[in-house]
Amino acid sequence: MSNLTWWRGAVIYQIYPRSLLDTNGDGVGDLRGIISKLDYIASLNVDAIWISPFFKSPMADFGYDISDYREVDPLFGTMNDFDELIEKAHARGIKVIIDQVLSHTSDQHAWFIESRESRTNPKADWYVWADPKEDGTAPNNWLAIFGGCAWEWEPRRQQYYLHNFLRSQPDVNFHNPEVRQAVLDNVEFWLKKGVDGFRLDAITFCYHDEQLRDNPAKPKDKRQGRGFSEDNPYAYQYHYYNNDRPQTIEFIEDLRALINKYPGAVTLGEVSAEDSLAVMAAYTKGEGRLHMAYSFELLTNDYSAAYIRQTVEELEASIGDGWPCWAIGNHDAQRVASRWGKASTSGTQNTDMVKMLNAMLCSLRGSVCSYQGEELGLTEAPIEFHELQDPFGKTFWPMFKGRDGCRTPMPWEKDAPFAGFTHNAPWLPVANAHLAAAVDVQEADAHSSLNGYRQFLNWRKTHPVLVVGDIQFIDAPEPLLAFVRSLGDEKVLVCFNLKEDDAELDLSSLAIGRELTGHGLKTATLEGTTLKLSAHASYYAMLK
């Protein structure tokens, strides 16, 4: 791949900096922790890292509430630390992608502090302000993801401001051209620093309906999915007017024009919408929009071959020349080893399944976001209410226990205090169940999830068809997922048994060539034209 298209098929390792490694003893991970683990990250054979926010912030939403886009929060270190991180990552051939949270700021951002003071100050129109209804209630029925009304009263202006997330995360007014330019200037600040791209948080929330029309109600049978259930009233609406407005594409095109001035830099959009797959296709269409986008379709509890196939095929049918990015875990979703693996919080890990899930993700057409700890097969950590940090979880406990269970510290050393993450009490507890899966334990086991992850990604790099090839699914009974990746004249059959029961697949309609080995996965057996797959077995073969 050229330096300009390195991102096509890239494996991007997501780092949640609070939980990677603490080097100063305050219990919170930091930039120097990332620097000290770059050799480990390079050993995984990933192509890039995506670092969740490390900018100045009051940490109400742990960095996704930014008070200064151009400053490193002292909790994470200094700008010199970041400059060193860039230099040392690049020296190891690792690209660096950072989060950008553009749709909202912290209420402690200088823009908002000025904007809230009056209706006539220079930044009066930099946020979404609206008058109350005649009875003093909110301007419309919009709801916040983190619970309750999406409008908060500001007595200084005698108006409401919009917040799609926490009340301390006011939404920026992208209808104002001065705001758009200021946002682009902040993005360019980091491009000049040498970053290789941006993961764009909540990119669908940049614009709002200027008429402030009410969102329509969603029927009861449509309320499940994308992480929302009926314990959260957000699930009761179609979010047509506070999300994915038509003007968003215009801003994306402006952003891409800026990015194009820095060859090799990329954009990865996080898409959350009523039809996320269609939005992914629209946002990545042509050469003038996002390079990649990902959504939450594979971050749900749905786990079947039919669902995965339907999701990928639906996107493939609409994305055209756009490029997808797939993820089965991140800092907002329950650990996939528990969510799909149904692993208990006691830490029971099915190594074959962990290896297979990582291989499945990395065998789909598109790029990949792989969340820290997935190489270890970490399960969801149990968090008691008194240990909870996530404001989302505190609001919806006990029906929804928040996102802390996937954010607990990385276990580096089984027998070290706090698993080698810190020398003092960590911001979230280290899960006892994770000690047996610690890096030092898995390093010593040639058959571990960690070494399997390394082996598979190294093997994948030797087969460009798996990195950038096309994809076509073939019919297979549950729980088998089967497809063909093709690049030029080369065709590779890929098949996975997603479940514990043995399964068979008739391959008489295909001309099977040689089996591809060396991937380190549990393998299937071809007997005549019948492929036999035991629990969580995989099969890769060239087609004639």
C-alpha cells in the first residue's frame, strides 16, 4: 500500500489512555504510558493507534468534554510528551490517529463561558440557544443520550441551550460559519503537529434542525438496538431533527478539503443515526468526504452468522466506492468476549473463540478498529455501584451499568500490584478475572490469545486479498459465516464456525485449491467436498 492509502485495510488499535499505563502514580494512565508501551503495540502488528481524548477537560465525560482543543490535560502529561509520542510511534512505523470531538464542548470552554453571558456578545451565536415556550418549558421534545431533556436553562440569557449528551456538554452551532472555521483551525493545529488522522466522535451530531421541529415518536417494537433500550427514553424517538442533518455532508467536504492539504492524513467518522449503514455510505461517498466510517452495528448483542452477513452485505450494497471500518468493541461497548462470547465475569475465557472473533473482524472487507485488551480476550469487568465513574451508568443503574466495565486498567503483570498498571489505587479497579489474562502470562504461552493475535495479523499482511480485496458471501447454515475475498485473479474462501457445536458445509459448488495455513487459528477439516468445523474453527483456502 502507498503512504497515501495506508489506511485501506489497516488495523487501528484503540488506546483508552486513562487505562493503558500510569507512569506518575496518580492512578490514571497517561501519554508517557503510551510511549513506554509502543514496543508492545508494534509487536501486535497493527498499523496505527487511535488515542481517545487527552485534551484539557474537566473530565465530566472523561475527556469527551473538551475545554481547550489545543492543550494536553495535565492529567495525561504535556505537549512535549505528545510530540515525543508522535516521533517514537512513527519511528516504529505506527501511524497516530487522535479523537476530535467537534459537535460539542465542555461548558468550561472559553467559547461557552463567553456565549452564555448575554445575547449580544461576540460568541452569542456559537452555541445552540433557543427561547422557551410560552409556558417556560423547553423549545421542543429533544432528548439527551445520557438521560432526560436535551435542553438546559441559562438564567443569564433567559434561554435554553442544547446538549445531546451531558448538560455540561453544550452543542456548538455549526450553522455559524465562524464556528465552522474555528473548528477547522483546531483540526489543522494537530495536522501541523504531524498526526496521521482523526477519529471524529459523534460526527452526525454537528448540525441541528434550525426550525427546532419535534422528533416523532418511535413505535414500541422499534425501540431496541444501537445500545438503547426502554429504560432510556432516548429510545422512544426517531432522532431526525437533532442528528444527521443534510448540512453535515457540506461540513465533511470542507473538512476533507483541509485534510487533503496533508497527504496521507485520514478521517474516520463515528456514525450513529436512524439508518447508520446508509449514513456511512453517504459520508464516505466519492473522494471528497470521509475516508472511512464505522457505526455500532457490530457492537450490539446480536451475534449470528445471518446478522453479520446481513450487516456487511447491506453496507456493501450501498457504499459504492466508499470504505468501511469495522469494530466489535470499543470504550462504549461491553467487552466482546462477554457480549458475544457470553463469558462470565469470573473471567472464563474461550481462547479459540477470542482468536476466531479477532480473525473474523480482520477478514471482512474494510479497515478495523481493535480496542485495547481484545488481543488478550479480556472479559467485561464487574463494577459495583460505589466504584462507578461513568455518569451514563450512574443515571441508568441498575438496568444499565455504564461503560466502566470495558474501561478498566490493562493487566500487564499478573503478580504485580494493580497488575502493573499503577503503583497506587487506580481510577477504576483492576478486575481479578483479568489477572490470569495478563500480558506477562500470555507472553509465555505460545498458544495464548495475545500470541494468536500477533500471528494472525502478521500472516494477514502477507495476503493482500484479505487486506483490500472485495467480499462476497456464500450461503452457509448457522452458525457458519462464509465468504470469498477476491483481488484480481486471486480468490480466497473464508469460513468460521461461530458457535460451540460442530458444523458442516458442502463445498461441492466451489473449486477448492490449497488450504492456507500459518494463521494460528483452530482449523477445519476438508473431507472430500465437505468442510467439517468443530467449535470456533476457521478455514482459509485458495479457490481455483
